[in-house]
Amino acid sequence: MEKRKLRINGHSHLLPYPEDIPDFMREKEIFWVDKDRKFMLQKDWSRPVTHSSFFLNEKLEWMARNKLDHAVVLNLSQLYGNGLRVEEMKKALRFQNDFNAGIQQQHPSKFTCGFVVHPGFVNSACWEIERCVETLGLQLLCLPTHYMDTIGTWRCIFDEANDPIFELANKYNLAVEIHPYDGEKFIKLENTSWRFHLIWMLAQCADAYHFLTLNGYQEKYPNMRTCFAHGGQLAQINLGRRIQGFDGRPDLFEGKHHPRKAVGHKNIFFDTLVHDTGSLELLINNHSSKQVIMGLDDPYPLGEMENEKQSSYPGKILDLAKERKIINQKEYEAIWEDNVLQWLCGEDKLAKENLIKRILS
């Protein structure tokens, strides 16, 4: 009998319950959730909890309702640690990583969880990678597109100063997730009309993709597989401009890799969260469907959630893509299962088999 194809969500988020967040996080105003579970908060910042599936038990119910077999839980963007004092940053990130590890250990059939490090402190980041992999059993490294270094300068994650981080990712055969945040802290525009989520986060992904490919990390670290959140959406429409810029001004790119070399590379993935089939078709035309994984970004309102106004539901964009013949049935199933497994496990067949067993258990 043919094995049932799995439905794996490669881009999900989970909030701790208020009582699970250590007191120091609230006292230092780093991050907390109010006791009524209505808001997530930081110093001078709050955001409404817009869906009950932000929390574990409700998430499990939501997954069952939507026939989702498994979810890849990324770190919370609010816990990248930018601008925090060193010791506070280490404690906050360690809390996030221990929380995610606990979720994976308690619900191995339902969740694969990521861990986060701060690239501004490379030695500490490497120690935390070793701890998360060797002690906690985590295999997904979550990194921001940009981070603040020790002198307050904002840098792209694919700065060559971070090579020790990527060397460890390569050594441990890690999947890597690149996700944008904190744009309003270094892009000098008024934070209005949600511009940093609707426009600049996509530009941040494009900027990170630009430097990953220019530095040739997809070849330099062959055991590391990188996925860009939100389809790396502006990177898709911008590909031709980057190629023309490289060809037209070679003096600006001495020692760098041509953008064409990275197009469709087996170690670079993008999720489906681009919100319309035209953008998804461009992504697939650029890189082929093999480099695309399902990503719902649940339960955020910019994720693919139940939405009556848009007649939306988790998985709708892929259903529409199949209906409009952008992809076929085989490609559809691969985006839900095979491609996610390939991103998470790479060429490690045993790891892939064990993950499938864990999901089916």
C-alpha cells in the first residue's frame, strides 16, 4: 500500500504560556505575555495575540483541525537579543532554546524546533550551537537577516566575521532558517502603516540572500542548507537587477561569486509564504519547485491562517497553484513533505528516516 504523504509546515511559531516565562524576562522588560494571554510585550512595545494557536495545546488542536502532521517551530523574532546587555541576551536566548527543546522532546511526533544564537558574540554563539546540538538534540539553527555587533553597527548575517558559525552548521549538518526582524531599528523611517512587516522585512531577506550568494556559502559549506522566510520574496523580482549589476560593475564584486551560480542551488530553499500565486510562480520559475517548502507562518496575521475576508485557510496558496497548473500533484506533495525533509536532513538518509518515524509514531 502506498504511504500517505505527510503535510509538514516548515514555518511555524509558538509562544510560551505566561507562567512559563521566567520572572527576569518581565522584570528586565525583555519579553513576556500578559496573564490574560492577550498581548506579547517588550519595553515600549506590545502586540496583540491574534489567535489561540500561539500556545501549545491550542496549536495542537489547530494542527489536528487542519490536518497538519508536523510543524517546524522557529524561534520568536522578538528574542534575537539585539541591543540587550550581554548577560541578559545570553539568558534570554538560552530560555528560548530550552523552551523549544522541551517542546520537541515532549511532542516529538508534532514538532521539530529551532534554536537561536546572537552573531555579534561569535564565541558564545558557537558554544550555544554545540550545546543545542549535542545536549538538546536540535538540528535547526535560526538566524536573523541582520544583527547589531558589539559596537552598535548593524550587519548582514552573511558577514564573513560569522564564518565560525557557518563552519559549525556545516560540521553538524544543520538546516538554517533566515528570518527578518528589527528593521525599524536601523532603517530610518517612521514606523507607520506596518511598513516594516509589509515592505522592509522582504527587503531584508533579499539583502541577506544577496550576500549568501555573493560569498558563495552554498558551495563553501555544502552540508548547510539555508531557507529564507517569506519566499525571499523581493529576492525573486530582483534577480535580474543583481545579475546586471554584477556584470556591469565587476570592479565592485572582486572575489565574489556570480549571482547566477546560486539560482536553483540544492542547498538554498524558500518557503511558500508569498501570499499570491503570481509570486509563487516566479519563485518556482527561478529556482524550481524542488527548492520550495511549505511555510504557513502561523499563527501570525500575515501567516496563512483562516480568514473569512480572503476566503483563506492553511495551505490555500498551494491548492491554488495546483489548480492553476503552476505545479502538478507530485510537486505539490513534495513541497508539503519531501522538500521540507530535504531541507531539515540533507543527504543524511538515516536522519530523514528517523524523522519520518518520529512523525508517524
